[in-house]
Amino acid sequence: MAVLKRFACFHQVTVWHKFMLRTYSSRNILALSERGFLQDIFPSNSAAEIIDVLNSHPQVVYAGFDPTADSLHVGNLLVLVNLIHWQRAGHQVISLVGGATAQIGDPSGRSSERPKLAVETVERNKSSISECIKSLFDNHEKYFWLKESQKKKLQKVIIVDNERFYRDMSVIDFVSHIGCHFRVGPMLSKSMVQSRLSSDVGLSFSELAYQTFQAYDWLHLLRNYNCRFQIGGSDQMGNIVAGHDLIGRVVDTKVYGLTVPIVTSETGDKFGKSAGNAVWLSNQKTSSFELYQYLVRTPDADVEKMLKFFTFDSLSNIEQLMKKHKANPELWLAQKKLADSVTLLVHGEQGLKSAHLATSALYDKDLESLACLTSDDIRLIFRGAAKSQLLLSPGMTTLNLAMSAGCFGNENRSEVYRPLSKPTFKLTSDYLSLTCSSS
């Protein structure tokens, strides 16, 4: 059920900061539906009740992230930004890193069982993802939050690892005290379970049991943090309902679930996928330049929606920006704003500066920007390209350099002077320039 109806250097970044800052929002998080931010609530008829609870006093909300990789990706960003909106509204935010559930594997949205991860891998992933989450919230507070509004300070995000919930609990304890509250019929009736049961690969017991662990996570957070709200992607509704039902059988406290949409482009492609590959939030997997370029290429048909999702500007500011963009679409004003905002949030000021410099050097052919790039910037920009590290010597020509780097494979020096039939090096005396030859 739907809920309620590209470039300068450092100094320009500061200008963007002032434009992107915004003060406290209303405690009523359901107002985010105006931005298309919310898809479903559970129970489905509890909107008015949720508004009353939210407005009565600050609440506690959580979202879970299983460390199945060593970084979160852009597909996780909407849930994280949603949590930030809760924080801006004065609520307490919990990010649960699923050290336990990652070892089981969430079957939601999967056509086959997830590969099993070694405990050591999960431990490394937990550390990386926790740092990623902390960095995101720190960047928001540093670059987006008005210092004038700090009469009401933001409550720091709490990061918990659910492996600690189960560390001292035996299988018998879990099954006898928690498992007894689940009914197999409702577990089997969930659409995710049904789709897997009717497939050739089927569904393993551990996958079926996953929902019981996520449900217990919420119960544990309710008991220890008074956490009455859970946020997740729309594919998590089945697990959210399982948690709601478990809590309803164990304690006399009303709890509520909310989901955010799976972000797709106008063509139906999932947001966060580039040529079929994930766009990661870790700079070691996707550089700030790569993230910036992914966002600045957002189609016109999608950019307004993305601005509402991933920036903290008011809807009126977004509307004004879109008018300017539509009047001069060749300037990419909306796409640049989106790319600046998200890159700053994910990678901070230095990351955004690096993205601007790389963009200017590569696309504007700005030699000053090229000179500003660090060796790390260059390494990340040309990630995946064949590279050679050479010690230059006095008198070395460009041709000598190219030959030493293996640019022409096993060819000898004389063979390099022959006509070439593809984009390559064009020779002038002993020096080389890059050109595109069709001969």
C-alpha cells in the first residue's frame, strides 16, 4: 500500500555547502512521502497512529545491513538517507550490521542461495561497513547540517552487531524460546518463499529460518533500546512483518515497519548498477570520481526524482533548480547538483574536490587541474587500466618510455614506425603524440 498520498576546485565546494544545508525537519517522517521516499507501512492502516507516535516524542528506528561484501553500494543509499532524515527530525537512529545473519543469508530478492561466507570474511566486512556507515553520518553532520540549528544536537548513530545477540544463546534456547512463536503456514506464505519453492533450486531451511533471526533482531532492539520502528527496502517487507508478529506475541508494545522503494531508472534499471556492476560507497572499490561521473550522467527523466531522494534540499528549491535545468539542459545543472551532493555525503570534501579535479582534467582538458591530482587520484581514475611503474632517466624520450612500458608489446623499435590501423601512438621524430589513425 502506498504511503499517504560536472567544476571547479575547492572554493566552489564551499558554495555548494551553503546551498545544500537545511535545518530540522518535522518529527513526522511520513511527510517524506512528499518526496516519494516511502512505499509501504505496516500495519497498513496505521498511518494516523504512526504520526501521533512520532509527534509525541523522539522515537528509535533501525535498519539492518548484512555484511555480505566489504562495502555497501549505492543501492543501499536510500535507506541510509532515510535514516539521516530520522536523525534530522530528532529521532535516535540504529544501524544494525548483521554479523550473524550474514552467515545465514537473506533469500529476499534472490533466485538462489547466497554463497556461504567464512567467519573471517564476515568480520572484515563488518568493520568496513561499520566505518562506511559512520563516515556517511559524520559527513552529513559536517557538511549538510546548519551549525545554527545545533541547539538541538543530532543524536549520534548507534551501530550494533547482531552477532552479539546470539553469542551466548544456544540453538535450543533460540528454538524453544523464539521459534515457538512462529507458525510455519505464514512463513511459507510469503511471496519470496513461494517464488523460491516453485523454482528448480528450492529453498533451504537456513534461508527459511532467516526471517526468524531478523524478527528477533527487532525484538532485541525493542527490549534494549525501545526501538519501535524498522526501515528497509521494499523487498524486506516480509521480514519486517515477521518481526512485527513476533513482537506482538511476546510483548505488549506496538511497533511499525516502513519500506522505501527500490530505486530504478525510467528504463527499469536498478539505481547503483553501472554496466551491470555495482557502484560502491567505498573509495577503494568505486572512486569519488567514478561515483561523481555515474551520477552526473543521470538521465533528465530521472534526475528530479533522484534529487528528492538523495539531497536534503527542500522541494521548493528542487523545483526552482529543475526550472533552471529545463531552460538550459546542456548545462546539466540538476545532474551536477545531484553528483555534488551525493559525492560530498559519501566521500566528504576532499573526495568531491578530487572528483572535480579529475573531471576538469579529463573532460575540460584543464592542465592546472591535472597538475593538482595526486598519485592516488590518478591511480583511482585509471583503475583497471594496464599500468607500469618506471624509473625515469636523463635523456629518456617518450618513445623510450613507451617501449619500456610495453605499449607496443613485443615489437622492436623499428617495427613501431610502420603504419598503424587503430587508435594508437603517432610518431614524430623520436617523440610520440597520441592520435587516432584510420590508416
